[in-house]
Amino acid sequence: MQNYLDFKEKIDYTKLKEVARTIKQGGIIVFPTETVYGIGTNGLKENSVKRLYEVKQRPLNKPISLLVNSMDMINDIAQEITDSEKALIKEFFPGPLTIILKKKDTVPNIVTANSNTVGVRMPSNKIALKLIEYAGVPIATPSANISGKPSGTNMEDIMKDFEGKVDCYIDDGPSKIGISSTIVQVIDGVPHILRQGKITKDQIMNIYKK
């Protein structure tokens, strides 16, 4: 497998399958989403996620969200999904929204910083969705930057940060949105914004007025 894939002009799905196998086996990949670049690994392998924390220099008390590509995969990692949460998923997935859900035991505690909840997002970027599909597992994916630095939107800067520590970089050009996803948690039927991103509070609240 090549260490750098240039997909700015055309996606080579054959090579994506190779990368997805690496992810499933616990390798670490930098890949595009529609918000910012992510750095990800198999979200169900504890040792792989531990290495991801080390490479990103991320404190272990900061949870990592899981990227999924289907409702079936959401049901594999989350439970007791409420009607309010389902409404958000229906409206904003795939897209730049992360929703906090009650996790199943299939999700390693290291992913959630020992919390009983997990952040879940379904990106709209085609490369990200295909990687998840081919890997067949949710991908634990924080933004591609050293903790404390700005989120990675440009491959050149990202490669400087992670030189020698990542199995493959997939370059899709500059990030389309350029800011991280909105994070929302529904508490007692009411959505609470934990991090403001592309999707606004008004957009979220409007779905409950329909």
C-alpha cells in the first residue's frame, strides 16, 4: 500500500479497499471528511485506539467520536436511541453533525474516556463513506492535528505533524467546510449544543417544529 494517495482529481476505489483493510487491522490513516481531515483507526480495537491517542498526543480523558456509514452500524454501537435522537439522525446524517448516544459494550471504554456515551457521525464525504463501508467497522476519528493545534484542513501541514507515524495519507485537496462538526446531545428530549460547527442551533431546533 502506498503511503500517500492523491485523490484530488479522481478516487481510486481499488486503493481505498487496501486502505480500509489497513484500518480494520488497526492501522492509522489520515483521510478527508467534508468538515476537516480526520485521523482514524478501527474504533472497536482498543490497542489501535490507544495508539491513535499517542500519535495525536491527545489526553485519554478526551473521548473520540466514531464515524459510521449506515443506521445498521449506528445500532451496532449505540442503544436506546430516542425519537428525538432519531429525528436528528434522519435530518442531518450524512453531514457535519456529531450526536452523543448511549453506547453499547461493543465500544471500548478508551474511545469514550470511560463514559457510557459515544459520539457518532456519518460524514458526507465519499472517500470517508467508502472507507467505512470497505472496513466494515466504525472508524475512531478525531481531527487530523496534534492536540491543541488547529484542526487539519491542508495535507501539507498534516503530513508535517504526523511524519513517520501514519500508515497512509489520502489527499482530497483543502477541506470543503474547514471547521469541525457541530456536537449535540439530547437530554430529556431537548438538544444541547456541546460544540458549534457548521450546523446551527436554529437548524437543529427547527426540526422539532415540523
